Amino acid sequence: MKILHIGPKNYPPAYGGIEKVVYDISQGMKNVQYYVLVQWPQMETDSVKVLPHNIFKQIKLILSFAKINKISALHFHKEVMIPHTIITSVLGKKTVFTMHGCAWRVPKWAWYYRIASYMLDLAACTFTSRVAFVGEADHRHFSKVVFWRKLYYVPNGIETNSLICSDDTSKCVFIGRISSEKNVLRLIEMFSTGDKKLTIYGPFDKHDKSYEQKVMAVIEKNPNVSYGGVLAHTEINATLSKYNTFYNISFSEGMPVSVLEAASVGLNLVLSNIPQHRDLKFPDAVYVDPYAPNIMEHFRGKSIKNKMYVENNYSIQQTVDQYRRLYEQLINE
């Protein structure tokens, strides 16, 4: 079986939940040959190629690459790949599309953009061979709307580990993409008083340089907050283990891999009260209003409950096994 993954920014991942999921699926699936077409420039290999900028050139590359390498199924990631997914499905290719998050749920986007995004999501659910959702809330919603066909729920998973976090409840951390929908400015504001210290890791949104300037300016004025830079995916768990509490008060998520990673080393969790966070059902988590996150929760040491919960419910092997069954079912039709 040969699977072509299309749409992650890079491979192996420099950062990002989607990139990490693609990496873990491809690396964890035995007796399956994987190929990846990425969006950002990087060193190419026989199995990893960079997509051109033009959509028609991208589709041409996808089709020719699939033919030359005798690909069994195309697996698309990210909403920007929905047109590619629909076109290749209509042309008879066996396609899987994973909905990692819905742009129409992001409050910062204009209403007309959100409507267009919603219509694209509907089209993907209608015309793609198989559609999988990483978020339970998104799966519930579209299963009701597109009621005439089966949509799949395949939650993200992570590699479990033996690390355990700090007992020092004053040590807090955020790891993720630093953008307005992650509500980072409000998160920094939460640490303007009190004795808790927050370290922020992650890349800044390339589409909005002004946001980076705003974030760095308020960090410089806040002695309780520091910026730790961008982490390689191999450094994340070891870095998380130095802290006690993980904060993510974002406005929108698909299914946050960073929260799963934080729980895997026993961190306590302070999360925004969006369905994508509540659906995770972690035992030691506090949910706050992202528009008024005025709760500075005090935990008692590390959370073994969170660590055990993620090991039992969100291991990457469960995700890999579900995708294998989905691939096999599709290919054997």
C-alpha cells in the first residue's frame, strides 16, 4: 500500500500540529510506503517534494506523482487543499481528506470568508471518497448536515513517554503557533499580576508581522512572561516537562495536539471553553472564557491523571490503526 500525504507545511515537522500528525501517521504505519507533498520550500527527496504555487500546477504534480509512483490513495490535509481533493475525487482517484480545523469557526475572519469556507467544507464532505474529522464537535456538526453519507471521526494521537513534569505550580507554558486566534495577547495579560511565570514557545504567524511586533512589545513589558523561541518537534516533550501548567485559551482549534502533548507529561491544563477543548474530557483541566479569562487556577503538583488519560485514550497507535482501516476499506472497494 502506498499513501501520498498532501498539504503539510514541511516534513519532518519543524512545528505545527498538522505536520506532527502527518509525520506520526506516516512513520507509525508499518508495511505502508509513504510520500509527502509539502507547501513550504525545503530539501527534496525521492519521497518528499515541494508543491508549486499555482493550484493547476499543484494538481498536475499530484496526478503525475501518483501515476509514476503507483499511489494507492491520496490523503489531503488542510482546508486549502479542498479544491484539490474535490477535483482528484471527481477524476476517479481514491481520496481521503482530514478536516484538521474549520476556518468558519474562527471569529477574526470576515463573514463572507467564513461562509465561503463553510461551503467548501460541505463540498469536501459531499464529493471526497472519505472525510475524517479530528475534532468531535466538527464531526457531530457535519454528520447532521451531510446525513446521507458516513463521515469519520479519527482523533489525533501522540507518542506516549516516560517524562513527568515539575511540581512547581508557578511554572507555566504555552507551545503553539503565535497568532490572533490563539489569543496570545490576552494570555500574556493574564500573567501581568501574581507570582506565576509563563514561557511562550512557537512560531509567529507569517501572514501578520504586526501581530508579532505587538506580542514581543507586551512581553518586554511583562516581567512574568518570556519568549522561548521555536522548538523542533523532538524537543517538545522534554521542554514541557520543565513546567507544571499548560495554558491554551485560543478561540478556535481542530483537535489541539499541543494539549495532548502537555497532558502526556502530566501537566495541568487551563483551556478555553470551546467545544474542541471540552470534548477532550481531561480530568485535571480548567476551562475559561477566552474573552474574559480571569481565572488563575492553583493546582496541587503534577497531574498523573492527565498523563494516564492521554495514554489510554489518545495514543498515536489508535490513530494509525483507524487510518489503516480507512485506507484498506477505500482501496478494496
